[in-house]
Amino acid sequence: MELETAARKLILADDTLNGYVAGKVYKFTLEEHVDGTGGMAIVVRRGAGWSASDPVKTSKYPTLYVDCWSDATRMDGEVVIDNAIDRALSMTNAVDKLLHGKRDVMWGQTSPGTGLRVITCQRWNDVYFATAKDVHGSGDLPDTPRGNTAVATMQFALQIP
């Protein structure tokens, strides 16, 4: 199973994170903006490797980015609390609890023998975030915050077979 699919399934199976995003967990790119909805979403995508693959063993060392998207709290379409950054950061805490420091676990397992075995998963950097005010250029790009949204990003270093 590919890393992004396994990570998506793992996140969807977590009650806390799925409670935040209501099933909006995407691979590679944000498929539906949350601006104007008061909603939240997560995007999982692979980064470059953090170490070269071992020429003798089969281990790989990818990094995984987890982008936590949030709009401000709204009522009847109007912003009642401008808290998109706080909401996005709260999701990163739940993501960190789910992924950081885990050893020899199966991600995305739906039945025995399925899923992706993760030998180790460690937080690779501190959380960083962006809002529409931080972005230069058009907010119409798919992975660009717009309006009252914020995105908080974490990166994890993995060892997988």
C-alpha cells in the first residue's frame, strides 16, 4: 500500500481527527477549499527522503507532510470567531499524538496482511502555518490559503520496508 493511502486510512480511522475533518482527508492536494464553510480538512503528501535507501535492505526513508486546513468559526456563513490558526494548530496536536514516536505499527490496515508497516515515525520539524495574508499572489491556487483559512503543516520522517 502506498504511503499516502495508508496515512489517509489511519487518519480517517482516528475518532479525534475524523471528528475535526468529517471525512475530508485528501492525498497529494486539497481537493475542496474550506474557505467560507467553517470546516476543516487534512492533506497528506510525500516529501523527499530523509536518508538514502539502504542498498542491501529494502527499507525506504520517506518524509510525510500533513497539512491541517481550517476556516474560521462561522454561523450562518459569517465569521463569529477569527480562529482558523488556532483550529489548524489544534489538529496538529492530534496528528502528532497519532503519528510521532510510533514504532512497528500498521497504517491503513483493513484486514490482516493489509496496510503499510511503519518501522518508525518521528516528527521531523516544528509546525509552521500560513494564512491568506502570508501568501503572495493568487489565492485561487489549490494549495494556497484564501479568505479566512489557515494551514498548519507538519513533517514526519518514516522508515518503511
